[in-house]
Amino acid sequence: MALKKSELYSSLWASCDELRGGMDASQYKDYVLVLLFVKYVSDRYADEPYAPIIIPKGASFANMVALKGKSDIGDQINKKILGPLAQANKLSDMPDFNDPNKLGSGKEMVERLTNLIAIFENPALDFSKNRADGDDLLGDAYEYLMRHFATESGKSKGQFYTPAEVSRVIAQILGIRRAKVTNDTTVYDPTCGSGSLLLKIGDEASHGHKDVKVTLYGQEKDNATAGLARMNMILHDYATAEIRQGNTIASPLYLDGDALKTFDYVCANPPFSDKRWSTGLDAEHDPWQRFQYGIPPGKQGDYAYLLHILRSLKSTAKGACILPHGVLFRGGAEGAIRRNLVQRGYLKGIIGLPPNLFYGTSIAACIVVLDKEGANARKGIFMIDASKGFIKDGNKNRLREQDIHKIVDIFNRQVELPRYSRPVPVAEISDSKNDYNLNLPRYIDSTEPEDIQDIDGHLRGGIPERDVEALDRYWKVIPGVRGALFKKANRPGYCQLNVPIGEVKSAIFGHAEFMAFNDSVTKLFAKWKKKNAPLLKEFAQEGRPKALIETIAEDLLATFRAAPLLDAYDVYQHLMDYWAEIMQDDCYLVADDGWREAAQPRLIVEEKSKKTKAKPDFILGKKKYQTELIPPALIVRRYFPGATRATPRLP
């Protein structure tokens, strides 16, 4: 019986982290992810003819397992496993598995590497049947590990990874799913890090076009991270992707003759306010003519990357770049560049994000969206202030599913929403009072209305009528409830309760109009349930969990858009929370093993060395079991309802 995916990933991380010792997470990740890479390619491509990856004889994961416990294990991994793999597949800068400064020396190194290899021997980590349709075990395991490594790496060292939620926003607002794409469609990231943002856009393209795999290009300054990105491409079935190592600003490596190569889509999460952007470059005489709209300040490199992206776009191409908010309002050279970009219509949109989303910094950032198609006719910039939509996740903030969906929906439909979004005309931006300052609060007031204290009401009693009027959206749906709750007070501008304060809740819930409203919402849910229950019942082995949740969740959102007073995105989030906490694991168990096998109780085999013990659902003799798919309480309620009522009366 398969483990729950969430348990598998958390166990994998806990085991790896336990062996880290004092090594920095930003370095340790290289060792763990290389092992994950070797395990994956060995499971997936060993003995397979015409495979995109060559596994030299003697260089598989099984050969690595055979080295466990040997006194020269680190040296042998370098020479017999990683060296041949790297040479056969043109991989570069593999970590040194024989480095005593990082892995310890003598017995310590042997034990650490032996135990690290043993983690990946877990039978649940079988990648031989890994899917490439979004339900892949490898892809999810990789995301889980990368997120945790980035979290543990601390300030400035977690920049190798763009949070998956932000990557998803960029992938969807670029519109690649709806576009006419082919295998020749190109996507480029000039500061690709580990490649996560590139891959999200590739996946988004495949989502809309099942048989298409767009061509990915990336450049990364850090040698080790570039090697990691190359492995990441292979792990995610993009073995033909090109990843090159070098400084994008000083030495761009994708050229078409003497000019920069241009692409259909360009995305980037460059280092914020890079102070060394101009090192090795004469910006005034840039060979690639990227700074014709202005030269960025010497110690603020944000616009250097944005202008590089702009120059790398084809004439109808789209781009998106994550930048600090300072690019929207800083003056001087940056103000001149901003003016030029606005006047030429290249800026399609700006999306303000919540603070503390990124691993290298806690400051708030924004997504600047570029679009060369129709630039000459563009008369405005669509702005979104999404800074309030997030959830705390440890020491970072994270976009929820509803936040991602709302940003994408509003941007793609260009919908104006009070205190959230609006299309801003260039005429307003260029007005002397704004002077091309794009700071979002100038155009979107996202502050909540102030709670006005009525001193007269506090002193003399009564409820200000303006407070009651402020609930107008409710009175439009249940107008009779207002009359049931309030009556005129003994002075103008005030009213008072018509029922005792302790009976307000029951007066609302018992009112015919509220009951009618409640019934209408219940009918909406029943409609959604009737349509989607068959999909859940028909889900079986080899099913696609992500396709299932997307189908039923999108229908739930569409259904509840018609519900008054309710936020459809809040309803959507309830389902997505349940999916993340419980339903996802259940679906993957069924997809792997089928309903009957997945429902079998799992024997808990405890390791004495483990500090934490699994909590059993029931015990038979000395054996402890967990029931992953069908909890015992559910069986008791379904088949023995009387037993639960009788049990407390037992002596």
C-alpha cells in the first residue's frame, strides 16, 4: 500500500534535514537534489533505448547503493557515478561528494552518505512510472524540497527559487495556455535560478495544448545553480531545454549574430536592486543596444534586467518580471526610463504582491507585465493591488489558491474592482500631478474605510443610521430583516434595536427572507454536488488527481459567482484547503492502488531511532494500524450508530 504523498514528502525532508548537520541549506540542497536526480534517471531511463538521458554502465542509483559503507564512498561516487553521468549528458559542476569540509571526514562522511543514499531507497520513491501530465511524484517532491531548502537558506541565499504560487501567477497572466503555441514556441528566463519559473510556464503551455512541449531557454550566473537548473529540466521531462551559465547583463549568451536572440515569452525573477549589474559592461556603448531608453543607476540594476527582457522580446511577444516596488516611483534615471516605457505602450500591467513572499528578502515586490503586441495603440496600464491577499506560512507569507485565482481572473479579464484593480489611462499617469509615477496607491486606494466613532451615540445611546446604511448590500438581499432589527430612535439620525440584543442572531436566522437566501445558496451547492459527485465516484486507479480537483473546483467557483453576499473565491478556498489537507492524499492513494487496496489498514512499523511515533487509528494485539482512506470513526458512524450512543453508558 502506498504512503500518503504528504507523509512521503515530509518524511523525505525530515530525514534529509536530520543528516544536514551544520551545513548551510543552500549548499546541502545540491547533494540531496543530485541524489534525487540520479534516482530519477535510473528508475526512468535505465536500459531504455533512445532515452533523452544516457545512463553509463556502472553509474546508476543501484551502483551508488552498492557503495554504502565503503571507506572511500565519497570518492567512488564522484568517479564512478557522477563523473560518467555528467560527461555523457554534458552536465556541469556536480557537487563534490568527497569534500570533508562539508560532509565530514572518515567515518562521519561514510555514515552521512550511506544514510543519505538509504533515504532514497524508500520503495515509495519509485519513479519508473512517473507521469508527465502534472501528477508526477517527482515534480511534487522536488517542489517540496526546494521550498524547504529556500526557507532554511536565509537571507540572500534563497534566491535560487521563485515561490511556486508566484510562478503560477506569471505563467497564467502571460496567456500562453490560450495562445497558438507549437514545439517551436520559445520561452526564456535570463536569470533562471533553478528553473522553476521556466518550468511553470512550460507546464501552463502544455495544459492548454496536450501534445505541445515548448522550447525552454535559461541563463544563470551561479555555476552550481545553473547545473541544478539543467538537472531540474531533465527531472521535469524537458531534457532538450538549454541552460547556459554566465552573467546575462555583462555577457548574454543567447545571440542571433551580433544581436540578442528574441523569444515569444520572457520571464524573470532577477536579484533585487543589483548593485553590481554593470560590472564588466560599458552600458553607454552596450553592444546589444538594450539601454536606448536610458541607463539605469549604477547601484540600482532593476531596470537593467527589465530592459534586457524588453530587448529579448519578439515584436508580438509578452514578458513578465518580478521587481521591487521602487521601480514604480524612484526618480532620476529610472524615472526617465519609466516615462519612455509608458509613452511607447510597452507596459501592459502592474501587479502589486504582498510583502515577505520571497526567500531572499522580506520587502514587497510587483510583477511588471510587458507586451509588445499592440503597444502603439495601448492607452493605459492595468493595475492590481493584491497586497492584502495572503496567508502566513511559518516565517514567510504565501499566496492562497483563491489569491492566485483572483489575480489571474481579474488581470486576464481586465475587470475594475473597487480597492483592488483598475485600468489607468496614460493621460492620468502623464498628468503633472503624477508625472509618470506608477506607485500603486496613487491609483488604487486599497485601504479599508475608517471605522468612525460616533461620540453622541456613545454618550446618549442609539445606533447611527449611517452605520446601518453601510450594510446596504445586505439590505438589498434581505430588506425585511432591517425592519425586523431596527426602529426609529427618539432623535434624528439614529435608530435602535427592535429586539433584545441577545435575540439578534435568532431574529436574523429565523426571518423568512434570510431562510429564503439560505435556501438559494443550499440549492446552488446541491446543483454543484449533483454535477460533480459522479466524477468523484468514478475516480479510480490511474486517475488524474490534479485534473479532478481543477474540474470540480472551477465548477464550484463558477456556480457560486451567482450567489449574493458570498465571495465565490472564499467558497473556492474552502474546497482547496480540504484538498490540500485531506482529499489530495486520498485521491493519490486511489490513483496508485485503486479503492480496495487503498482502503486497507497500513501496519505501522516503528523505528526505535525515530523520536516521533505515528499515532495509530486502532490496535490489534501488539500491532498498530493506520487507516489512510477510511477512518474508523466513519465506519462506526455509518454501520454502528447505536454503538457510539451506548458506549458512554458502559461501566
